[in-house]
Amino acid sequence: MLAVGGPEPHLTWNLVEDVRQVLYYPFMVNAFRAGTIVAVLAGLVGWFMVLRRQSFAGHTLALVGFPGAAGAVLVGVSATYGFFVFPVAAALVIALVPRAQGGHQGRGRSEESAVTGTVQSFALACGFLFVSLYGGFLNGVNALLFGSFLGITGDQVLALLAVAVLALAVLGLIARPLLFASVDPAVAAARGVPVRVLSVAFLVLLGLAAAEVAQITGTLLVFTLLVVPAATAQALTARPAASAALTVAVGVLITWLALFVAYFSPYPIGFLLTTFAFAAYLAAGGWRRLRAAAARTPAAPAPAARTRAGAVP
């Protein structure tokens, strides 16, 4: 990625000097700030999303950001409003799906998936309509689909931070009952946990997280930060606290690494971010297989035990 109006990017293999180069430009500083904020929010919300098996809902809420942004541009307001309003509205629509009670949780998930798919198809059709009604070339369509880390302004960083702080505060308040309801909703409901309310609240948080991620990765690459870090962490450890912390660490690390490498290379940030995330997931899967193989391998008996076992009475 070439810099304009400043020193030419050149990799020196001196980490301090290279970091100084990367942070020379305000747009790169904003990119790191926005990427960090989004990676933290997406990591924690995405961890629950993977645990609750609601990846399809997350995918739909991410795609809804495209018609939202296109519609906002069509009416002459900032695309940021559309990025947030449409996913949250879609989350509320999905949350209103009647859930089967008792032993019919599978049927309830099926109903939710059907409504989620319907919302997704309608939203994408609306996006196509909004682009057509714009009457010309909608500037930044590629950015809406594939993201633009480097187009983040200082005001957008503040907006992302405000929404992230609010969402994380709510998530912190409902984290314990939400975890219980995610692992065993039937038992949680029997013990008086408001499973339905928690489900609605989480879908709204998921809509906010998807909207934030879509503004920097684009609507098509949201899962890079919303799913892959969580899947990677959950492949490494089953302990909730450690897994959630590892999810955030993986998300922040791959974001920083992608921005750093993109500054010194001609490749798009979205590709690099997805590549590093995929590599982390493959490494976690390989490590899990190695641990499972080691656990299945019987330990060799101690020398004394072998002597006693082979002794003739």
C-alpha cells in the first residue's frame, strides 16, 4: 500500500522503525484504533454467537448493513446511520420469531432460521433497489461490500467507541445468565432465567456488533472478526473465561498484523485479515488434533511395573 504526501513505505526489519512508519499517518492511527475497538466487541459478542449456534443470524445481520448503508446514502445521510439502524431492526424482527417451548427447541431453531433467511433475501433485494434508485454510480460500493479500514475518520472512531462501550456494558450485565441460557436453555428457563428476554437482548447486541464490523471489513467479510477468532479460541480451550479472553486476543492480533503488513504490501487489508484469521483457525485445529492424539496414546509402563508383570511366580 503506497502512502501519498509522506515518506515512501519501506520495510527495514527494525520493528521500532517500521511501527513508527505505520503510525506516521493519521488514517493509519484511526485504522488501528477502529480495528482494535471492533475486534474487542466482535470477539466477545461473536464468542456467544458461536456458542449459541447463531452464526446464520450473525451472517444475515452483517449483510443487512449493505442495504442500510445504501439506503442512507440514497436519502442523503451518513452511511453510518444505515449500518446501525438496519441490522438492529433486522435483529428485532428475527427476535420476534415464536420459539417452541419444552422439548421442541429444534423446531424453534428451524423457525428462526427460516425467518432469518427471509429477512436476508429481502434485505439484499432492498440493497439492490437502493443502488438502482441512486441513479448513478454509488461511490464506495466496494467499500460497503469489502470494507475500508483506511477510510475511517476520527469521528467514526468515536462513534464506534461509544457504541462498543454501550454494547459491552450490556453484555457484561447479562453475561452470566446468557451463558447459562446458551448452554442449557431448558434448565435455565426452569430455574427462572428470562431466556426469551436474553435472546432478544443478545440479537440486538449481535446486530450492533455486526454493524460495527461491517463498517471496516465490509458486509461480506464480517465473519472474519465475528466468527473465526471465537471458533479458534473455542477449539483451544473449553473454559469460558479463558476462551473469551483468547478470542479477543486473536481478533486484536490478526487485525494489527493485517494493518501492519498491508502498509508495506499492495494486497488489500480484507484479504490479509481473512488470511491471518484462517491461518490461526487452522493452527488451532491442528493443535487440538495433536492433543487428542496424545491423549489417546497409552503411556508406557514404568520399568518396575514391567519387571513385576514379567516375573515368573
